[in-house]
Amino acid sequence: MAALTAIGISRVAVALLNRTLVLPRTVTRVPGSDFDGPNGATIEVRVRQPRTAKTQSSAGAALVASTADEVPVLVSLANLYDLHNLTDQEANFEIEDFASQITLPQVQAVAIAAENTITTAMNALTADLSFAATATEADTKATILAAREALGEANCPADGRWLAVSPSIASRLLEVDLFTRVDASGTDTALRQAMIGKIYGFNVVESNGLTTDTAMAYHMSGFVFANRTPSVPRGASESATSTEQGIGLRTVFQYDSAHAQDQILVSTFAGAAAVYDDADESSPADNFRFVAMDVASS
């Protein structure tokens, strides 16, 4: 499909459907500057391990030193982009509002792709808990409480706990009497950020980037997200940087003389990873910072 011609076209434009980006605000962000210099597109994030104090065996006995213990988590940046070739015909006869018809869809496409690096990391995890196939209030409460207990036993701080849910799980939560809805609390800012409420100490956000019938309970340290705005190219005729819902983007305008067309490139660097507290990520015992949930097969 292409842009509609101006002949007989109504001036009413149906709004562009795009999801609200919320997950980057709920995880640990790696500064884009960490990827400078020799580091390249992949870096290690340090996961510090807790220390255990020792007891002196007797008065005057020698003390035993403990070593620093850290586990690496690799975060790699992918070059995410949307390129549009604007021909002379399109520019002169088809495009009426460049910002809304070309730039806005490009910007939102790249921003969503950046958040998808987080949902990809979440969707790849095997479920630790399952909701019953038939939704009931009692089962929803029990499953969320079990996730809360798991994070508590792993010493995850009460502050910074999140529950990201797909729309189908959001519907289950909205039927729970203990669920505090944001729209009932008078705070509209959180609604715009897709935060739908609170339950058992979790801030609940809805994301349709998650696989249907899944949810993720996690401390903000359970996932790391990196985003870097690309540098301004020397050969571009015009370029600009911007932020879309917390995602840094670069827009480049250049002319392709070989095909007599303008090119508009919107891009960003982004990547995410789940945080394990052991180098062996295959063991469930390594997971202390998140609890993956799905719906049991009927």
C-alpha cells in the first residue's frame, strides 16, 4: 500500500494505532555513554552478589577475608531503523501532511521496536507460575501472591516491584476486589503511561508487547535496557534528534540523486537482557529478580 492521492480524499484522517510505551520506565537503564570507545555494541553489566558476614571463631583468632563476587550480564545494542524513500511524485501529488503521514509513523515504529527488545527478553522466559485456565478471583490473587512471595524470599526490595501484564491478564486483575485502579484514584498521568493500578505492592502496567495470557512480576533490577541515540552523520543534508516516550531517536534527511528521491531515516540503538545472579542462566535457581507467569493449558 502507498499514500493515498489527494483526489477525492477527505480531510479527516483516522488516528494511527500504536501502543503506549511503558516498560523502559520500569527496568534498570544502562547509560548510552557506557557503549563509548572500545566497548562497541556489547558491554557487560555487573551483577553484584550479596556478601555474608563471618563470625570470629574465638578471641584473637585470625579473620578470614571474602572476595568480591560479581556476575556479568551481556547487553548488546541493535541498530533499529525505518527508512522511507520519498519520490518526487509522492512529494508533489500524494503527501499533504508530511509530519503525520510520514514522520510520525516512522518515529513510533522505531520506538516500539526499541521497547520490543525488553518484551523479547520477557517473552523468552519459561513460566514459573501459571494462572488457572478458567479465570477466578481467588486464583488470580493466589498466583500474584505466590509471585510476591518468591520475590520476597529472594530479598527483592519492596520498592521498585512491577507487574507487567498482557491485556488478557489485565482483564483478570480488574475483576479482583483488592486491585486499586489508577483511574479510580484520580491520577491520570499514570494512565497515560499504561499504569493501570496496584496490587500486593506491585505497580501494574499493561503492555500488548507481552505474549497473550502472560505476565511478569519483577524488581526493576530484573531486566536491563540500553538505548543510545545515533550520532549525527557528517554526510547528511539535515538531521535531528528527539525523544519519543523515553526512547532517543535520530532523524536524517538526505537526497538520493540516483533515483530522484528524498530519503528519511529514523533510527536508534537499543538492547535489553534479563538479569541472572549466576553465570549459568539455564538453572531456575539463578533467577531471583523476576517471576514469569502464563495461563495453564485447559
